[in-house]
Amino acid sequence: MRRIDAIGIGFGVFAAGWILYLLLGKLGLEGEDAGIWTQAILVGGLVGWLLTYLFRAVTHKMTYNQQLQDYEDAVLQKRLDAMTPEELAQLQAEVEAEKQQ
């Protein structure tokens, strides 16, 4: 994420809080109550985002982990493509022997 993206997200959250505060005020809540509910909703959203982030980090579903896995798969596929049929047969025999042990 670039710095300008983080700044944009910060301004977006700030604007969303301000709009939510105005909307709650229009719905009849007084200033203090609208502020409390706005903060509660924004903190709830932050906690929800944090939980999804932690879940992705624990299950290794992060972008970096996925890119690393794709790279490793591509390297292995390239190695397999470069092998001769005899080498492939030998590798398959070794894998079968390990499975039987």
C-alpha cells in the first residue's frame, strides 16, 4: 500500500464518521448521543476489520503468502517440464517407493 492510499483511507474514515454523525443528528439524536453512536460504530468496524486481518494472517491467506506459493508452484512446474521422460519415470518410481514405506 502506498502512502497516498493510507492517507486516502484515513480521510475516507474521517468523512464516513462525519457523515454518520450528521445522519444520526438528522434522525433525532442529540449531539452527544450521535457522537457516542458514531464512535461505537467506527470502533466496531475497526475491530471487525482487525479480526478479518488476524484470520487471514493465521490461515496464511495473505497476498504475500499466496504470491510465494504461486512462485514455488511455477518453479516446480518449470523443473518438471524440463525433465526428460526417463527422469520423470525415475522420479515417479522414487515417489511410489516412498509412499509404500
